[in-house]
Amino acid sequence: MAALGLRAFGTKGLGWLRRNPWAPLSAGFCSRGPGPRPTSARQREGIRNIVLSDPKKRNALSLAMLKSLQSDLLHEAESKDLKVIIISAEGPVFSSGHDLKELTDEQSPDYHAEVFQTCSEVMMLIQNHPVPVIAMVNGLATAAGCQLVASCDIAVASDKSSFATPGVNIGLFCSTPAVALGRTVPRKVALEMLFTGEPISAQEALLHGLLSKVVPEEQLEEETMRIAKKIASLSRPVVSLGKATFYKQLPQDLRTAYYLTSQTMVDNVALRDGQEGIKAFIQKRKPIWSQDLVMFFLTAILLNIMPGYCEKRFHLETIHLCSRKELR
């Protein structure tokens, strides 16, 4: 009986429930250069952890690093199995910014343009990504590395972290990092960082809005995962709609912003998960979000729950999968 039910879901049995909990993303999805990839990515329970993995070069955002990060972000971005992304780094430096060796006159202006254009695309991709992106920072983040932190939706850092836009000190003003920084911290704070190149501490970054939270180093991963797990437990369609609308309304005037968000609320109410959440609240039960339906069906089949109960209790549109015919 259970085997028939599993075949109805197109699975190969229960082995998929026992797979390696931190599964690496498939090797084929990323572009590969002659050397090792400068990022690594693993995913578990809807949480993807992308790691900047070039500590010997202080995780510089070289063109290869940017393209690898871009690929990790884009991989199955629309999959319902992806709920939230964490960007972290190996070593004592989160990221030192662009690889300056790529910005000498030994490279052509076209190459320089590709570096900055790719970097801008990555930063915009983070904001336009359908799931929240969290920066987990443990160390120094400078120039484009600081830009990366500012571009993320949420940023959690250890108390040993610091942030700077020091390009002015070497004759290269941090103009592109200024875009993200100036939209995250107050103007005068951003300009002081840009004009002097001096770093700010994690506590100062928290005070000015560059960070969401600052925690002791030993609590950094735990706190970041707590936030990620909370987001992953919620409805992906609702969170995605909310994220897109938040950024869409920001540059609008007050009247336009309320018009856009009012329409979004109407659209949200019309979502399957919108109705499920409202009914669950009224009925004093835990909601079953759309991404959890397959697991619910599987549980229902394995436990031989009666279809009438399923339909009455959970209002599932495709409850026919729980019919007696499927269970025989």
C-alpha cells in the first residue's frame, strides 16, 4: 500500500528522506575554470549556504569569484525547495573587494568593464532574487566586500567584524560600493566612510543599519541559522511576494507606495497560502504551506489517514491523492 502511494508521488522510495542532510549542489551547474571554484555551495532543508572559498586571496571578488557566486545564486532559483540563502566566507576576511591585479593597465578597458558590470549584476541579483539572502560575516569586509554585505537582505556579523570602503586611499574611489552603501546607511555615514576609507566596527555598522545583528563569534552560525530556519519554515510564495514588493515600493512616493502595496495585499490574500494561513489562524491550527503538501500527502498515505478527514481539516485542493483507490 505504501509503495503504491510513493509511486504516486514519483519517488523511488524512502531513500530520499535519508540522503546526506547537507547535499552539495550538482557539479554540472557551475561554470568551471582551469582551477578550483572560488565558491562552494551546499543545501539542506531549503537553506543554501554559499561560501566564498579563496581565503589565500582574502576572498577577493575576482571575475571568477563573481561568476561563481552568480552561478550559485542562480542555480534552481525558482525551485520550491529553496527558501533562503546564506553567504559566508572562509578565513579571517569576509571579502577584501575586487582583485586589484585585474584592474591594472595590463588588462583592457573592456575587461575592466566586464568586472564591474558582473559585480553590479551580482548585487542586483541578490535584491531581485526570489528568496531572502543573508550575509554571515566573521571578519573584515572592504570595498566590494562591504558592498556585498550591504546588498544582502539581512546581515549578521560577529563582534570582531569591521567594514570599510578604502578605495580612496589607493586612488580608486568606491563608486559602485557607494550605491549599496548609500542605500543602506545614512548619507553622512556613507560619505565619511567613502571620503576617508576608515573602517567602522560591527557595533557602529549595526547602529547605522549596515547590519541586522551583532553576536559573539561563537554564536554567529547559530544565530544566522536560527533566522534562516525561521524563514525556511514559512511560505515561500508569500515571502517572495513580500520581498519583491518591499523593494518595489521603496523608491516610490507615499501615495504610489500604498497603491502598490495595497494591490499586493489583495494578490497575497488570493494566494493558496494566504487563504491557508488565514483559515489556520481562525481554526487555531498550524498552517500547511504549499511547499509542504507533498510531505503531508506522503505522511497521510503512510499513516493511512482517511481522505475525508484530510479534506475537512486541511482544505487541500489535490486531496484526491489520498483517496481509498490510491491507498489500495
